[in-house]
Amino acid sequence: MNLSRRTFILSAGAGTAALLLGKANPSNRVTVGVIGIGRQTVHTNLVQFFSMPDVQVTALCDVDAWRLANAKKQVEDAYAKQAASGTFKGCTTYKDYRELLANPSLDAVFIGGPDHWHVRMSMEAILAGKDVSCEKPITRCIADGRRMSDLVTKHHRVFRTDSEFRSLENFHRAVTLVRNGRIGKLHTIRTGVPGTDIGCPPQPDMPVPPELDYERWQGPATHAPYTEKRVHTPKSYERPGWMRHRYYCDGMITNWGAHLNDVAQWGNNTDRTGPIEVEAQGTYPPADSFWNVLLKFDAAYRFANGVRMFYKTDEKVYVRFEGSAGWIFAEYQKPLQAEPAAVLDSKIGDNEIHFPFKSDKQDFIDAVKTRGQTLEDAEVGHRTTSLCHLANIAIQVGKKLEWDPVKERFTNDPAANAFVDKWIQAPRRS
């Protein structure tokens, strides 16, 4: 859709709201639909959109009626505070995401549902002509990522992998220094993420809460009886149980890994390719545990440029770059560290590498308006998530694997390639 022809009007109510807000010309405003309204969307994603004068959230979708009603109120209350009249009505709600995607007035969609929905919703949004920002991790298997990235390219859509770590000052600065050679030739990267240190006893079948359309929630996942710890606590925004169950998520290896390993790949300038070798070990909860994602893991990679990378569960959340002339340590929510310390005061010259510094949401919206490329597009998101999947596959196979990042296939174990094409839904047992 040509930007000059963009329209904000979703209905008479939404058109009136645009005039009341008066913050941007409707032809320059990006209208956004949000699919999946869990804790991250409520506490972070919607709030970011509310602060952007060139964005209007006009549609919401969730299969939980309680969450959907809360989000509608959150949207309308936020925009009412910005309106001269102090009132706002104009946010349409849907239970079926396909109906939201069919709304011609939406320019873009944000996808924040459970991991097992990310690829299907993203690809259908692309085919519906929408630009997409999708929560990380964007895939459950490597082959899905390849299909999705290719579809984005084919249909000339904007895609943003929704991870904020490239917009965190210490990680952004660390990568800028590494890419400009301030620690010499990079040879080693270390990343650490939290472990999942709890299991869960077997769970009984339960009645489905009246506000939840459980069949729609399951969607492309293996269908199973409802129990609270399979989905989320009713009428709550607590950390959901689905994040610890392999039908819906791979656990911390892809969850936090999609943040930290993206920074690692960015610093190594390999965020559009991948390693050539991987080996890993992991520990699962007891066989009878309902939650069955990895508790702890330890992975090692080798890249074609000679860089070695070590990825594991740890007590800290970090990326450490080690080079021939020093190291840089970026820890989540902590000041940057380096040796020599003077590296941190280094000035980046006009002719050196500079990366845009903006929020992940602003990066997405800017690309929607300019038809440019986001800092973490579908290919980058696919390669980052693939790095995590590769470690997971090595744990299932139990051996060192050789990987062709061009063909995206294992070269020394044809049987391992079966894991490239499918979700790993059951943990490997020794």
C-alpha cells in the first residue's frame, strides 16, 4: 500500500478518534492490529505503541475474552488521555485472528501469542498484505524460519523480529566496538541465559475456563486435554505454563537465547548465516514432569571465520566478546565492562561502522513508513533462532554435528536433518 494512500479510518468511531488525537496526519499514521495479549504485550508492547504519535492501535485479537476486554480498555484509556475531549472509542476486537488480518484498514500487525502460533500467524499476515512484527523466538523449527523469511522477501513485506536487545545501550555499544575492531580480531563469544530450574508434577484434566476458547488456543499444536499449567493462570498475567511445555515452546534455549544469541551473531557479523559445527548437552526434568523443557544446557559452536561460541545456562544474562586485543562483557541491566577499560571511551569515527539506535518498535514503524529494512528482519530472526535450534538438535542427537549454513542441512548425520523440519515435542531421554 502506498504510504500516501494509508488511511486511519477503521470505522466512524475510529475516524473521529483520529481527529481528537491530532498528533499526526492520518496519511502518515501507521494503523496496527495486535494479536495475542499476554503479559508481555500488556506490560510492554502496547505501552510502547501508545507513546508513538505516528502509530494507532485500532484492532486487538485474543482467544481469552477476559484478556481481550482488558486490552480494549487499556487501549481506549491510553488514547483518551491523549485526546482533547478526554474520551476515545475506536478499537475493534476479534476472537479469530484471520478476521483481524482481513481488515483492510490495518497497515501492520504485532504478533505476541504463544510460540507455537508465531510462524502461522506471521505467514498469513504476510499473505494478507500486512507488515509484521513478531515476538521472538519467531519459529519452532529451522525449516519454518526458512519458509517464512523467503515469503517476506517474495511479497516485499516489512518484518521485525521483536527483541529489544539491539536497542539496549550496553549491548548496542558492545557490538559497535567489536565490529569496529576495538578488541582486535574476535575469536571467542560467550553467552549466558537463565535456566529453568523447576519441573511440574503430572496435572489433572480440568474444565476449560469460560473466557477461554481453548480449541482456538491450541491451533497447530498437538491437541491435549485442558489443564491450567498447560496454558496460563485464568484472569492473570503471571508467567504462563505453556512456556515450559514442548508442545508450545522450547524453553529458555530459544526464549532468552533469541535475545543474547542475536547480539552474539550481530557482533560476529554472522547474523545472516550460521555456524558450521555444533555440539551440546542438556538436562531435562524427571520423566513424569508435566513441564518438560530443558532445565540446563551447554553448547559449543564453530563458525567459518574461526570464531568459537559457547552458549549455556548461567546465573547471569550476558554476551562476552573476546578478541586478540581485549574483551567486552555486556550483562543485562548492568554497566558495560571491558579490558582494557579505555576501550569503553573509544570514539567511533565518521567513516566507521554505525548502527541505528532506536527502540525495536520505532525501528519497525520507521521501516513500515519508508519501506526499508528493519535492524532485525525475518532472515536475521530466522538465523538467530536457528542457532538456538541447532543446540537443541545436538542435544537430541547426542553427538557433534556439522552444519551447512547455506543449504541449512547437517552434513555428517542425515538422520539429524529430521529435526530441521519438525518441532521437537518430546525431550530426549538417555
